Amino acid sequence: MYRYFIGVGPPGDLDDKKKRWLVIGICLHTILSPTLRKYVDSFVTNLYNSLKLSDQIDIQTQTKHLRTYGATNFYLNYEAINNNKAAHGHSSVLYDYKVQNAVDLSKLFLQTHMSHYTAFDEACYSSALLGMISKIDKFPIMVKAAANDVRSNIRNEWAHCNFTVWDDVNYVQSLQLIKNFIYLLNLNAADEKKIMEELDKWRKNGTSFLQGYTISVELVDELRQKLQVLVEYAEVISQTADTEFGKVHEALIDIGETLIQYDKRISTLENVNSDVHEIKLWKQDSKYFIKTDIVQDILRILENKHCVLLTGVSGIGKTLTAQNIALQLEHEHQYSIVPCISLQDIPKRYKENVRQVFVVDDICGKYTANINIIENWRNITNRVTSILDKGITRILATCRTDVFKEKIVQQAFDLFHKTAYNLSDKYSVKDKLVIASKHLEHYDKMLPDITDIINKNKFSPLMCFLCTRHKNFGINEFLNSPYDTFCKEWDSLKSFDTEKYCVLLLCVIYNGTINDGIFDISNDLEKDEKGN
């Protein structure tokens, strides 16, 4: 699924002619060239086998070797094989004339600087491929003519790095010329269809890219990948063959820098979109939050220390409390809320001179201390401390009590250790009664009994909330022994509603999130096939 962002079009620092030049380069070097590498292999191999029989080119010597080829008496370039030029310069009498394979045969038809490849692979570039098709008479006449057209009108023009020639007419004609060339190769139907779809995709994406439409993150990712292929190609050519290709290399690097800046804008918008959605959910859940005196306690800590760590047992309300305090800061003091996946998001998303409140759940691991999180925190501790010292940034974090008590956490999170606020200990009897009475209004006749239960047992706002969602529960039984109550429910499901029981099992296995992907057995089959 493509991700689009309103108001963000393609990189604005690239003019249309430079964009057309880039798309043509992508089609030429990452679509046409791989196709030609497969195509030339069989023709050159057949010619090599033929010349071994007719001219013994695999064992020939300086005194007796094939000098020219074909009706045009094309002069063969033995300088390009067997390291002849590097070893002997222009002293052809010292050359090794043995042509050892089809790849070496193809080099005889090229200029020496084009011959830096050892197979028909990624190192065999478009100039070499088009050159050998043009010079070797075994290729069909129409294919040879098309290769000459592509070389002179597209490849050479592209390599000159003159953006002014890439107007709309030349752009459309060039893409059509590449497509017509591929049709002449008579590929099998499946390969041809795949290549044409790839060309059409870039033609359409190129149109969106050129006309300023909002483009997908996936397209930017693919542009970056294709661009990297072109950069590596241009770098090799400029170092080994054509110094003028340095201009191509520089232009591609500049485009890459522009895409990096675009990536940053996209990343920012991804965060903003995600934040807006998450904060919207927080506001929906805030109806379940019951404000007590602890809120003011926490706000006072934030005012003085700028950060607070809410600890407590599972279900005590750490996350909901942090979220609602952040919402209060947003509403009353115009703070910008930044929901964080980890503490590392704080230095990444910090903005100078902006009121921000960062909210981080389970700062060092949900069930036990995570050593990787701790190491990452140690790397950014000084940076986060300096951010807080400026006085306008706030951090609201949460951590389960048993995790926070681990020795390694106590040592590593000294900053939060000083501002830890244990909700399990801080809730007064009054606070517990306020929360319980709000959640359990339909049990108002039983409130005296509830008060007795709350005083005797570990209090949890989550338990009170669950009572409101399961009004068939016996309240005394549930608050006294919630685990036993749910065990009875699970046993009942297992006997009378097996489908729901299985769904519950999947929820547990997949950490509360189920999507279509887990039922797609084709993915598993593909993995198995690759594994085998």
C-alpha cells in the first residue's frame, strides 16, 4: 500500500529537465541494460564457438591470428583482452592473442576503456552492450539499427549531461525508442511483459514526478535505489574510461542530496500524521481517566524537574495518567505532544525553542530490563539532560515497578530515579474510592462492600474499568479474585464458543494485534521454498 502525504510533492529543487534526465537514466541503465546482458550472451557465445572451429581463436598466436572480422573487415582490438595493454602497452608483438571465452570475444569489438568486465553482468555497461550489438553482424539488422539509435540519441546524449536537451518531446520519444528496441529483441512473452510493465511504471511515475503531483514514499525509496546504481556506474566510468563522466557523477550526487532532504520532510510528516492519530486515540480514551490529587503532584514535579517517571504495578494506570497529563499540558500551556516509541526519539525529534512534552511508555522494557535499550540510553543521556536543562521541554515516562527495581536500571536511569513517582504507593484511600465510585456507579448499593475490598486488596484502576465492561461479573468475587473469575470465563469459552477461544489465543500469541497477514500461507510457503 502506497503512503501519500498531503501538500508534499516531489523535490522542488530539481527542474523538470533534470528530472527527465534522471528517469531516462533509470530506464536506460536499470531496465534496458540488464535486458541486453541476457540477450547478447547467446549470440556472442554462438559466434565464439563458430570462430573456434573456423579460425582456432582460442589457440591463436601473434604470427597467426584473426585480424579483422565480417564483411566490413572490422579491425579486432586485442589490446582489450588478457591484460595486454596494461602489460605491454602498444607493443602488439608481445600480446597474448588467445581468446579464451565469449566474454573476451565481445571485447575485441570495443574500445579498450569499455572492456572492464569479466562477464555479461553489472560491470558490462550500456555503452559496451550497444557497441557489440552494433559491430557484430550476427545480430539481426533491425536490432543493430535500433541499438545505433539508442546509443546516439539516448545513451550519448544522457552521458553528455546536458539537461537542456531533455524537453518533453525528447523525453517521450526516448522512452518510446527504448520500448521499440525491446520489442525487436523477441524475448519470451513473460519476460517482455515484465520489462514493459517496468517501463510503463517509470513512465507513469515519471509523469507524476515531473508534474508536481504528491508522490509516494515507496517511489522515493525506489528512486533512491535506482539512483545509487547510476552513481556507482558513473563513478566507475569516470575513473576508468571517460573523465567527462565526472559531470554525470556530480549531477547524480546532487540529485541524491535533494532526495535526502525530501526524505527528511517525508519523515517529519510521517511523524506528524502518526502523532495526530495517536493523540486522537488518547483523547478518546481520556473519558476513562478519572482525575485525582496525584495529577497536581506530578505536574509540580514536571515544573521543577522537567521530567517524571511514573512507576507502579501493571494496571495501575501509568500510561493513561501520562497521556492525560500530556493532554492537559497541551490544552493549558500550549505544549506540543510527541508520542515516542523509545527514548531515542527525544533527541531525534527535539525542536529548539518549542514547548514539547515527550511521552515514552516502558522506557527500559515492558516485562524485564532490555540491555539494548539501556545501552542506547547511555549514549544519549547527556544530550537529553542538556535538552531538559534549557527548561522548556518535559518528559513523561512510565515503567513497571519490578522492572524499575532491577539493579541495572537503577544504575543507568539516574535521571529518572530522582523523579520516580510510584502510583501504586501514591494513590490514597480517597483517590481509590473516587476512581472506584466513578467506574462502578451501577454498583452504588454495594459501595460499602467495595470500600472494604479496596482497603484489603491491591487496588487497580484497570480492575475497576474491567468491571464496567463485564457487568455480568459478581463484583465482590471479581475484585477479590479477578484471576479465578477470568479462568471461569476461559473455561466457558473453551466449551461453548471454540472460535472465540481460538481468536483469544491468537490475540495472546500476536501481542493483541491480528491482521490479514498472519493468515496468508503463501508467505510461509515462499519462505519454506527459499529455505529449501
